[in-house]
Amino acid sequence: MVSLEQVKQTIKAQIPDAQVLVKDLTGGGDHLEAIVVSRQFEGITRVKQHQLVYGALNAELKSEAIHALALKTFTPEAWSTVSK
């Protein structure tokens, strides 16, 4: 099992400007939801955005420390319209 803070820091290591919110969906620590906001997502598809985040968490996913990850990614502009 990996802590929510570890997940956040792992994502930020790969995407340094990211704002990251991680939630435990089941209380078991292995079914998570991450909301990631980054300028790196500008001009790339949602699939590519998700691939960047999944790439950052590759080791945790392969080891099944994270069994399931619900992912929402946003550019800062898109996040400003959603978060209001």
C-alpha cells in the first residue's frame, strides 16, 4: 500500500508544476482517485495527459500498491471553470 502523500509526490516528481488532489475511494488505500492540474497538459489529448500521470505511477501500478486509479486531468484554464 502507498500513502496518498506518496502518490501526490510521485506525480509531482514527474509533473513538477502539477496541483494534485488524491482521495482514497474505498478506505483500503489501493483504489484511488487523483485530480491533476498542470500546464503540461495544454495542447495534448486527454489520453496523453493520463499517460503522463500513469507513467509517473508505473511502479506503484505494476506492484499493485495501487490497484485502481480514477484519473481526472485538467489544464489550469479548464480547472478554473470546473472548480468554481
